[in-house]
Amino acid sequence: MTSTTDTSSSTAGSASGQKVAFLMAPEGIEQVELTGPWEAVEQAGATPVLISTAEGTVQAFNHLDKGDTFDVDVTVDAADVADYAALVLPGGVANPDNLRTHEDAVAFVRQFVQSGKPVAAICHAPWTLIEADVVRDRHVTSWPSLQTDLRNAGATWEDREVVVDDNLITSRNPDDIPAFTRELTAALSASVTA
């Protein structure tokens, strides 16, 4: 991950050799919902890969204030679910709202969920799960304002820091990142030993 303030380091862990897709729109990403899970994936020994709908960089935000920019590794139209062990969908209001308008991104998310591989979505990111039609009969959480959307899409919404339903891992907000990353890295470890 390239950023003007990038200080991350990688340590070998139980997910060594795996690649984890981080899918996002070109702007509107809640920065800590990208960098927190990214660092956890690196610490687990996996390689995070930034995927977006356009080449270049993505613009993160610290709530409403511009944050850092991050280099895109691959565009979603060139990405293949088979190349990744897990998918992370960071939040931010504008990020998933934009992402769900791109059919390539929605199809990538749908294929990922259908593959049975871990899919971790935080805050507003479940909007993309709704668009991919993969939350029906699933237990999830999100930023509270999405609960009606999720229920209307057939999900059971729960107000908990993290909800795991089979391969779906969801959390509510940046305060839940420790629980979110704990479940994400546990799922990565389980996929290594499976």
C-alpha cells in the first residue's frame, strides 16, 4: 500500500502466501476501514491487493475530510476471484454507494460470496452486498442506517460489533475494527488449514 503516511510493515503469519482483495471505488473510502484491515492482513502474513473500478489511485477520507491516496494494484475488470483467498470491503458512505453502480464490481462480490471464501464488509460496505443479492437469509451487521436496506434485502440485521455467518463477516463502524480484523484473520487461517 502506497500512501503519503504509509508506515506498515509485514510479519509472517498463518496466512503466508495468500492474497487478499480489497475492493473499493476511486474515492470516498473511510481510511481507517482500509488501513486497519490491511495492516492485519499483512501481520497475518498475507498480501493485500488494492482493487478498484479505475486505474491510478483511490482517495480515502477521515470521515468528511480528505485523507491519504493509495495506489490501485489492479482494476476489478481484470481481477479473478480464483487469485484471492478473501475479499475485504471497506466502508465510507460514498465508496460502496459508487461501487454498487459498477456491474464488474458487483459481479466480483457476488462471485466471491458464492465461492465460499471469506468476505468481510464493514460500516456502509454491505450496500455492495445488497446490490450483489447475497444477503438473503444471512445474519449481518452494518452502520445502523443500513439496517432497513439489509432487512428489505432479506437479511437479519444484528447490532453487534461483528457478525459471522458462514463466509460473511460484517461489522458496524471503525470502533469494531479489532473484532472485524480478528474474525478476518481467523477466517484466513482456517482457509490455510482447510
